[in-house]
Amino acid sequence: PYASWHTLIRSIMKLVVLLVLFVGFCSGYVPSSFVSSPLSKHYSISRSPFPLLRSCSRFSKARLSKVRMQVGTHSSPQFYSAKKGLEFDLPFSDTENLEIVGSKVTKVTDSAPAYAIFGSDETTGTESFGIKIHKQVFALFVGVCALPLVPTRPCWADTLRTYALMIEKGGSVYRTGRLGMKMVEYLGPDIKRKMDEISYPPKFKEGDTVCIEFNKDAGEVKMWVNNNFYFVVGGVDPACKFFVNLEGKDSSVELVPPTEPSSVKLEKPAEEEDEKFW
């Protein structure tokens, strides 16, 4: 009888040890909702009076921490914020007439010009973008605008009734929504005084990069093409967002980091002016 009881006790002890090891190993995978709940204070294995249970718990938590670290390197806010910064805002963009994939937008219909909106919703700080022109067919505008747009249907940016500031591909700078019933305000003379003879007018073509820097604290928008000299327009509502307005089918642009503008005004050589005159 003594031998049989001894064998039974040894078998029970083996089962207990196996159960302890199994529970200790699995404790690292307890859902976070349970770990953070009041129940965890009463049922935590790490508070167990049994040394073996505490050791198993520490081992499993170390494994779990390692797994979390590996996942964190690919899901950190910095990683996604950097990616998201060069993406269009789909809820505000015309996804019926535009094909938007990440940082690139292409006009896919023959409709009236369509808008792609981008930029953060923050009303403080400074935000800047480069818009790489891959292909332009007919009119193409780049600038900032107040939302919601009026009219809401597809239209040319320089016919908006709400506030917008923009450059057109030919270098014309327009502002809308400030002069009552007047549809558009041409800022050419004022922009010409602010820029140099090389950079004005700020026209752009395929392959160029149009850059915009929006200082929301000061309400100022700085714009330039490639590495040319810039111009600044003030009085801009900090709630405005950035936009591109594409008319022709197959027109395509991409959001890229902005270039550095020239800080020195350049003048055309005198002989070049004489040759142009004659």
C-alpha cells in the first residue's frame, strides 16, 4: 500500500509541475484588457508565493516584451506619420474623376477640372510640400483653399466663390473669395514686385516641382518653382488646406519633399534684355 500511495503522489506532483509550467508559459499572452483590470492584481502569477510560478511568469513576459519590440519598430507613430504626410486627403478629394494612390494623383476622366486635397487639419505651425508635375493637360492649378469648396461640383480653381490662393501653369497668381461678387483677383503686379526677373512669372511645366510653405501662425503662404526665388502672400486663413486642380485627362502630379528656394534675387543680363527687345 505504501508503494502505491508513493507512486500516486509522485504522479500528482508531475501533473502539478506540468500544469505550473504550462500556465507560466501562457501567462505572457494574457489579453491586455485583463492585465490592466483589477482582477490582475488578485490573480497575477508574478505575485504567487511559489518560486517556480514566478520564474515562469518572468520568462514569458520577457518573450512577450521581445515580440512587442519587434512589432513596434514597424508600427511606430513616426513611421506612419512620415508616410501619411505625403498622401492626399481622400474624403475631401474628387475620387470619381481622379485616381489617387498614396502620394500620386491622375485625372482619369474628361470632366471639368477636379480637386485633390492634402495637408493636415492643424491650424498652427508650418507645413510645406513639393508638387512634382509628371504630366499636365490643359489647365493645372496648385495652391491653398478654404473648405468646403463653393461650388462643390468640378470647376476651375480660379472660378471658386470661396477663398483660394493659387499658381496657374502659365505663372499667373490668383486669389478668390475676397472681393464679393468679383470672381477672381489677379495678383500679377504685386507678385512681380516681390520676385526677381529670372523667377517671374512662376510658371511651371512637366518635370518641374511647385513648392508651397504655409506658415499658419503668421497666415502667410510662400510659393516657388524648383529652386527659383519665392513670393509670399499674407492674410491666409490658417484653416486652409493644400490642393491641386487638374483639368485634362491623364494629367498627373505627385507629392514630394519641397526643394530649397533661392534667397537671392537675380537680374537678367543687359544684353539678353536688348536681344529680347529687338
